[in-house]
Amino acid sequence: MGTTLFMNCWFSLGSRNQAYQFLQSRQILSHHVSVQSSLEKRCSTTKATRGSRENGFDDDDTDKLSRFLTRRWAMVSGVSLVSAAVLGFPREGLAVVKQNLLAGRIPGLSEPDEQGWRTYRRPDEKSGGHGVGWSPIIPYAFSVPKDWEEVPVSIADLGGTEIDLRFASTQEGRLFVIVAPVLRFADLGGDATIEQIGPPEKVINAFGPEVIGENVEGKVLTMEVAEHSGRTYYQYELEPPHALITATAAGNRLYLFSVTANGLQWKRHYKDLKRIAESFRVV
């Protein structure tokens, strides 16, 4: 019986698709474990021994059969493990490796400073978002507390493929960076500036909906203009939803940096969220 089951398993490995092979092997393994357990129980009592003799087996025969099925069980286990490795059945370890090697996700965080804050700088080697005919994305940088981490970006997210980066903290909130071609919004070429795209009011009315997913009319609490290293940044605070947005332009792209939080996070961590938003720089 053990030989027949083993041959059936081997035949199925060579003639069926991978999913069926895996299920077949697991069913056979389960059956052998059940058979072996049953034999061990029968051999452990006098009643089991008498039952074996009545069916044509003496003690030696029963012991031999048990050892025979044990060997077959081990061989089938080996076949199942080999098939999983050779034929590509999913395993937990492989899944972890695959998740950690998502395209475009290259670490860019510094070590924490004396206050526990880290600086993220977009790596030059990071893929994605360039587009045909576009120059490489000019790197940007910002600072976050040490518990903030990068999270995967999905093309189904608000902003679609133009979302270049996401970060999040379970305690404080979330942030994302949109990098969009300037030509989507203005007929500008070369090294565009945010002033060429328009004044702060025009920029937030045009691009705010891309950040919060709805019209920004009546939601803009403050608008400020800041300059760092010769580049101008527009900074906004919106409510509701709670959001801090920093906008600037560099090369042929517009950069929108958004920090958001729920009501409780906003109340408890506003100072940190504000510091994150104001730290954004195109370098």
C-alpha cells in the first residue's frame, strides 16, 4: 500500500501542474501520518498484537510493516520538499525576501541625530517616475522622527504614479511626495520655478485637490512663502482634512510634499508635523 501511494505521488509530480502536485503530496503525507499513527497504536497493546496475528501478521511482520511505511513516509516528505524548492512552490522565507526587494525602494534615511530625528534624501539610484524624455528627478530631502518609516507606494493611491514616496508613523501621521511634470500645468521648459507656475493662491487651488482629493475652497487656513538656498517654497495649512503642504518647482517638475494626520494625532503631534513639513527641500 505504501509503495503504491508513493508511486502515485511520484507519477503525479511528473504529469500534473504544480498546484495539483503540491496538494497531492500534502494529502499523501497526511494519509501516511494517519496510517503510521494507527500502526503504532496497534502495536503498543496486546489486543493490537492479537488483531495482527488474526489478520495474518505476527509481531515481526507488524514491526517490519511499520518500519516500511516509516521509510516511505520519509521518502514522500523528501519528494514534497524537493518539489517545493525545484518547482517554485511559495514559501514564507521567499515571500519575505521578495517583499523586501520592491523596485524603487532604496533606503535613504540617515542615523538619528541627538534629538532622535533622521533625514531622508532621495537616493540617486532610486527608480521610477522619470518618464520618457524627462531628466532624472532632482533629489529632495526632509526630516522625520525616528519612528517614521517608508511604506510601499501603490499606483492605485490618490495621485497615481506621480506619488514618488510615502512615509508613515502609527503614532503621528503620514506623508507623501508627488513629483509631477510642470508641463501638465504650465507651458514652461527648462528649469522652472514655482513663481513661474503662479502665486500661492493659484498653486493651491490648482494642485490642492491632487493632495486631499477634493476642492480646497474654504479649507486653507494659512499660506506662507519661504526661501531656502535661492529656491522658493509655498507652505499651506489646510483643515479639514488636517494637512500641511509644501510646494516648489525644480528642473521640469513640480514637487508637492504633504503631511497629514487624524484629529487626535494632529492635536498631540502638531509641532512635529509642522517641523516635518517645513523641513522639505529640493537639493
